[in-house]
Amino acid sequence: MSAENTAALLGGETRRTCKIPVEHLDYDYIRECNDVKYLEKILNMLRSGEEGIYPHLIQFCEERIEKLDPKSRALRKDLPPATAASFSADEWRQISEELKTWEQEVKTNEVELRRLAVFDDVKKAPPVRGSNCSVPLNQNTVSNGVKKSKETPLPRDYREWDKFDVEKECQIIDKGIEVSSSPTALPQIKQKVDTEALTLKEKAIIADREKDKGNEAFKAKDYEEAVVYYTRSLSVLPTAAAYNNRAQAKIKLQHWHSALRDCQSVLELEPGNLKALLRRATVQKELGQLETAAEDLRSVLQAEPQNTIAEKLLLEVKQKMTDIPAEGQKKGKKILIEEVEDNEEQSKWSHDLHQPLCPAEPSQRVGGESVAAPAERGDEMGNAQKKPPSRGDGGPHAEHAHQGHRRSKRGSIDKCRVQDSAKKDLVNGAQGTKSHEADQSGHSEAQPGGDNSRLDAPCGALPPPLARLKNEGNQLFKNGQFADALEKYSQAITGFTDAGIDSPEDLSILYSNRAACYLKDGNSTDCIQDCTKALELRPFSLKPLLRRAMAYESLERYRKAYVDYKTVLQIDIGVQAAHDSVNRITKLLIEQDGPDWREKLPEIPLVPLSAQQHRREEPPSEEVLQARAARAAEEAAKRAEARFASLKQEGNDCVKRGQLQEAVEKYSECLKLKPDECAIYTNRALCYLKLELFGEAKQDCDTALQMEPTNKKAFYRRALAYKGLKDYLACSSDLQEVLQLDPNVQEAERELEEVTVLLRQSLAAGSPGKPRKSVPIKEVDGSDEEADTSGRTSVDGGEGPCATGNHCSAGTERPANAYEFGQALNAARSQGDTAAGAELLRGVPPETLPLYVSNQLDGHTVGFIMQALDGHLLQEDPYLVYQHLSHLHTAERFSTVLLLLDKNERRQMTQLFEHLSAVEAEGFTANDVQNLANKYI
């Protein structure tokens, strides 16, 4: 059962406690929250460990509070007591010397005070505080041990007993009691101390003593005696502290003008005294000087912005200042108050403005409030006026001095005389509309056209008059008018009994509701009786049991209260109020009865299964289970997200502090929670780079690029890992990817220049090229030429059969190996014969071109191939050009060669792709050409 249901059981309002939702214990919420007070509550809950121990979240919350309010009380931490080890040698020496000096001064002052004879002329001890009675010092409090003999001896035999005058002896005894009980005039404490012969130091000591006595009296709430002692202190030596304290005591006594004079005296001695300003503002607020009070409070808040008392008081002053114009508008009407005779009642209840009204309440301003319209003839006249508050009302309203009628046991009172017909209607249940709260001050007005539909609502088997009484009682209970509600319930119970209605359930509810009124009024005995009657009508009813348990507890009948609370928990185990009360009463019973307290308890009744509410609950449906599972999964995801964010932030902080190994561990824990987070891989790769673990850095970057193929950080950090592994070719390739994604990355440009230099150095220092093999050249006859089936190309350019038969011309032989291709290509390039180069490329299958050029590929060779393809083969066979370009970039060292191209060669390459994209041919599209160009340009 929730807190709201428990409040409904008690029938009144309960104080709401601030419950922090679990969703607010989150990094994102704390980061976005700007309410310092609420963050302090969150911090207190985290520190309490109710929802678990989260050190990092606690630290994060403290940092957030410190950022918003560095002086917050929640940030204060207890420090261990200081010892000698906590100070340096010089500091400890200084402290020791000061303590010795103070000790010597105290001893000297004590010796001097013993020589003083301030109170030598007083022959009696100081009076006991609170009694104003002094005991003479020479009074002998010990009796002499000799009792005075009585004038009349006791009779000794039966004859003397017959002569004994009993009445006379009783009169003597009564007279002695009256004499002994008569109050004695107690001497008053002198408000002035004679200190003419004392030094200033002695006066200061005596003034402090008198002020301390006043402080003790103030703590004991004896404010009059405190004022006397403060006055004595001021007569010896006027100080700001004594004036301040006396002003506070006079404020408690509501002596406003005298307190104002004391505050003025303090401000004359100390112009900036905050206590005096605050107390003067309090006095001025009570005296109606709101503007001056507001100025004083602003001065206090300017010196102490966190002064909550001043803030609260300033709000009250501003509220009063805003209410003054509203009250001023109501002036101009007068209320005539007259005594009404019995024979004038019929003529007085008219709608004239000069109608006789009931005596005004002290809180009601005569001539300042509007007059409510009189109730109709059939209305309940007592409800047309303000009811005096009951014990549960809490309102400090006093009745008028002329009001002679008081509430009876049923709690009703008539402020005005009621007609006989109205009384008859009240008994029959045909009352008028209920009273309504007119304003914040608690004045009630009769509303003849009130909402009758809610009051006439049916209630079980009750007839309409009784149902109306019950509804009126419920409404009065909600408004806090418990005594009036009790009266309505009592009338309903009486009418129910007289009518002979057979409905135990409805009668049980009426008894239970009236018990709630008794409980609110503090009448626990009647509450127990009504709850017992309700339980006899409906056994194991939850509300009567709970209310009876509370009544027992208020009467300190803890055993019976414990039994009722345990019975409530048998009916509904979710009543938190019963759990708390059982725990509280258990401790009291252990202290009261010892370890065997259970044996002294009455028997706890067994609640049948039919009355146990928590056992009647149906099993949750599949939808509910799914919703719970979804909620649990959502909460788990939130916790994982919070944990992930915390670990990521900790890892970032470790990187900033240079704690790289700890950062790697944090990032690794993050990946366990969310293994598909690309940023964590790049962050951990950075840590590996700084730790010179280049292999691990490359693996993290590869994983990141699998998730995000265009991640610039992953490319750049993998390039740095390749550089650390001295794979300059792969490093330059990744740096080019970075610049292709974002040409403005200056770090990548610098790294690329550095890596290009390193790459050239490594190529220059690499292994020498393969030695050229000698090829014998001999002249052959024509017959031998035809018989030559080896497919080799002679130096003089003799023709040979083409093995592929696809792209070989009749005048060009297909090269047999890479060496022959290189010799032919170099010969054509040296002579600048692009046509011969084109014929050579026409006779080479595109898939073998990377193998032929791998050993001798350089920038000039690539440029010559581009010229040959663009100038000759493009128009004749564009698809062959596209195939050559598709395979050429896969050659070894091709990425390195691209870095060594000059501007003319790059321009020629760009021109080739522009021409190729403009050609319409089968086998490729313009998009294919564009994708291919991205690998070259």
C-alpha cells in the first residue's frame, strides 16, 4: 500500500517527505540540474547508501554542487581533531605559549575575584531562579528535633473518645491547611547592581555572570527573569551583546517598543550589528513599519546572502506590503453588532444590510470585511458562522468575550440563535448547504446556492438524509473541521439506529469515520470504542484496526497497539505505517519488558485468507510481465549508460593527467558495456600510441574503421601506428585518406611530408635492383621466324603470335615476361613514342600489367602510361583503358609512386579520367570512372 493510501486511512493530511526518484540519480540529470537544494538532497541520499554505493557519482554530484554553490553546507566534511603532529614546531610552540598565558590570566583573575566583597552587604544567598525567593544565610534549616506538644491531648479510653469533638478538630485542620496554602509575598530580584567601588575589569566579569544567568533563563523560556538579569548586566557594564539578548527576550514577551529601543542601543554601539538589524526588522514588522523592516532585512542579506531567517522574514514583509492595498479597497462598510432577543428572531433574518449579526471574531476586522448573505430559513444557521477550531484544527482563533456558549461533548456550538423550524430540519437531515472557507484568514460564509449534488450522492444502503449527513461529515473532515464532522457522524449514527436499517457495513463505516475525528481531536478513548464497534460489525476491517492501534499507542498501551499493527500487516503487508510502528513499538517493549516481551503480549488473532488483501491479488498478466521486463531492461540500460559515461569520463580524466595505463583499463571496461562504441576504440588507440604499443593501436583503429569507414581519427591514428611500425607506405596511404576526407587537417599534412621523406630514405637505402640478364641476339632466317613459337618479341620489332587474341595487333608481339615488357616500355619512353607504348599496352592483358610494372614502376613510367592511354587507346578501345586503369593501381609500390608525381604528371592523369568519364561505352559508367579516379587523384 502506498503512502497516499495510508494517508487516506488516517483520514487527514500527512506531511509529504521528499522522495528522490531513482531516475534522478544519474550523471545527465545531475549535470543539467541547477537547483542546489535538490542536488544536496540527492547527495545526501547517495551518501546514505539507500540505493547503493556509487563513489564516482557522489564525487560528480559534489563537483556539481561546488560549481553552483562553493559555500554549500553539503560540501562540509568532518576533519579529525588536530594534534601536535598537525602543526609545525613553531605553530605548536605558539599555541602552547598562548595556552600558558591564558592559564595564568585565569588564575590571576580568580585570585582577584576571591578578594572582592561585592555582595558582603547582602546577608542572604542569591535567589533560586524561577522562585523569586531568597533563603537567609543565618536560617537554621535543620529542626531542633523537639516537636511542640499539641494543645489537646489524644483521648486514651472510650470515655474520653466520647468527649472528643470531631468537627472542631476538622475545622482546626482545615484552617491550618488554608494558612499553609496561602501564597507568601516573594521578594523581587534587584534590577541594579551597585558597582561603584569596582574596577572596569571586575565590572566586566560581573556583567558576564549576569548575562550568563539571563541566557540560562532564556533557554528555560523564562523570558521575564531573563530580562531582569540582562538589565542587571547592563547596569554593571553596557554591552551590545546584553542589549541584543534583552531585545530578543522582549520580542518573546511582545514588548515591541522596548525591544526597539534596545536594538537602537546596539546599533549605536555597533552600527553594523546584523542581529540587531534582524531583530529591529522583526519589531518593525509587528509595528506595521514594513518599509523600514524591508530596508533592515536587505542590509542583513547584503552582508549575509545565505541568511535563511532574513530571507523568510523579507518574503513575509513583502507579502504584507502587497496585501495592504487589497485590504484598503474593502474599507467603507460597517458591521452593526447587536444583541438579538428571542421574540425578534422572525423579523431579524431579512436581507437588509442592517441585519443583526453574530458577535465578530477577534481576527475579523469590524468595518473592513464584506458581509455574507444570510442563510435561508431552512439552512443550518450554525454553519453560517465561523466555527471555533477543534484540537485537530490547529488554528489559533479565540472566541469573543461576549460569547457564552461553549462546545458540548459532541463538539457543537451555536453562535446565533436558531429558529425551531431550522432545528427540526437539522435533526431530520434537511440541512442547508455546508460552510465554505471565505478567505485565507478562516472566515466562513453561507453559500445558499452551494453544490448540493455532491452532498446528495448516495452512500450504500443509507437513506438520503443519512447519506447527506455522512457526506457533510466527510466534507467537513477534509476541511479540517473535525468537531463539526464528528457531530454529523454522530447524527447519522443516531438516525441509523432509530431507523432500524440492516446494513452493518454502512454502520461500521460511520463508526470508523467518527473514530477518525476522535483521533484527530486527541480523544483516544472514544476512538478505541468506536473502532471496536466498527470491528464487531465488520471483523478485520483495515481502517478501524489501524486507527485503534494508533489510539492505543497514544495512550502508551503498547502491547495492544502492537497486536493491532500486526493484524493490519496480516491483512495488507504493504501498509508502511504499520511496519514503522511495529519497529518503533518493538524497541519500546524490549526496553519495558526485557527479552521476554513477546510472552507478555496478548494473543494475535489469525486473519482468514478471505480477509487478506495481499493474497487476493491476481497473478500479473502477460502484458504486465512484459511491461515489468521492459521497465527492468530500461533501468538496466540506464544504469549501464550511467556506468559507461562515468568510465568514459574517468578515462578522459586519466588521459589529461597522463595516467595512460589507467585510461586503457577504463576504456576497456567501457567496451565491455558497449562494444560497438567507435569513439572508445579511437581513444584507447591514442593511449596505445602514447604507450608505444603500435600493434594494439592499429588493431583498435581497424575495428573503428570497420564500424565507421570514414572516421578521420581512426585513419590518422592508424597512420601514426604504421609510422611507429615503420610501414611508411601504409602510413602515407592513411594520411592521404585523412586529407581526402578533410583537406584542412594540418597535422596530417605535416605527417605526410615527414613520412614522404622517410619513405624516400628507406627506398634509397633499400636492396639494389635485380641484375639484368643478358639476352643473346642472333640473326635468323625467315623459315626460323615462322617456326619460332616461343612468342618472344625480337629487338628489331619482329611480329609474333598473340596468345590472347583479344587485344594484340598484327604488328606487335605479346611480351613473354616482365623483363621484356620493361625493356620495350623503356625504349618507347626514352624515344617519347607514345604510339609504340600504346601498341605495347594493347598487347598486354590488363590483369598482368601490375606484375609487369611492379619492379620498375616510378613516376615517369606512370606518366608515360597515362599519355599512351589518353592519346591513342582511349578513342579506339575505351573499355581496354578502363581495364588497365582498374588493375594498374593494385601494383606494388603504386601508392608510393603517386606521392612522387610532379604537377604535369598529375595534370595528365586528371585529364585522362576527365576524357574517360566523357566517353560513352559499354562495360562501365561515369560513376565507375569517378570511383576509380578517387584511387588515383
